[in-house]
Amino acid sequence: MELRELAEMLYTTKEEQDAFVTKVEAKGLKLADLSNGEYVSKAKFDDRMTKFTNLKTQFDELKNSSNVSEDVKKEIETLKTQLEEANKTRDEFKNKVTQAEYLSSIDESKIDKPFRNFVLNEVSKNVSDTMNFKDCLTKYVADNPQYLAKEVERPSGLTFSSAGTGQAGVSNANQELNDFIRRF
């Protein structure tokens, strides 16, 4: 709040307001809006600055202190190195577990085996804080059905997958499929 606003609140005429402002300015008084935390007493400020300075001095003394033996310093460095290695190993393990979970999700989605790693890489690029892997995979499969394992109906009513495990199964399936086509 400005001094003029205070004068307008206290006095109704312009002359009274001007006289009030002149008297306050002559005394060297200043207004501070305490609701915004603008005012801190000088004693309180000086006290806080003294405490801050003392704490900073203590911190610097401890930081540069030679009270800690060289053996303890070496042990601290060794422990820091071990902690960094353990964190790295943990992160690698978490990544492997996550990748295994992702591959399991891909298998559940019936992605053709030759495309598993490709789909894994493509879908992993879209994972974010707002969209998890399974949601990204569902969207990707809907947009790219060509990566799904194809199933072909056999004349006997059974099906086989293009992601078959052996050549014998594929040869038999091819033969049955050819026989089916020749009938037409």
C-alpha cells in the first residue's frame, strides 16, 4: 500500500491528505505491507545473519578439517565406489527384468517371432510417464497388424501358425494348404 492510499483512507479532503503525506515524509517514516512479509526487524535480521555466518564457518571448518584420518578418507572413497558399482548393477538388473517383462507382453500379443526385437525397440520408444509398455504395445499392434503371427485355416479345421517351430510342420501345412487350393 502506498502512503497516498493510506491518506485517502484516513482523510476525505485533498488538503488533509496532502498535509498527512507531507508530515509522514518529513518524519522519514515508510510503509510496509506486513501481510506480504515485507517487514523484518533489523534485530531479527542481524540475529539470523549471525547464525548463518556461524553455521557457514562451522561447515567450512568441518569440510576442510584434518581431523579425519587418511585411512577413514580412503575407506569412504572405497565405500562410495562400491555403492556406485552396486547401483550400476541394480540398474542393469532392473533393465533386464523390464526387458523380459516387455518380451513376455510381446509374446502374449502374438507377435511373429522374427519381429519380436524390432517391435520391442519400436514400442519402447513410445513408453512414457503417461503411457506404459502394454498400452503402447496395444496401440502399436492395432496400427501395425502385419507383425502379428499369421494363422491359416487348414481344411481339417485346425490352424497352424507362421511362427511354427519346425520345417516338418511347415511342409505338412504347405502340402495341406496346396491340396485345399487345388480343390477350387
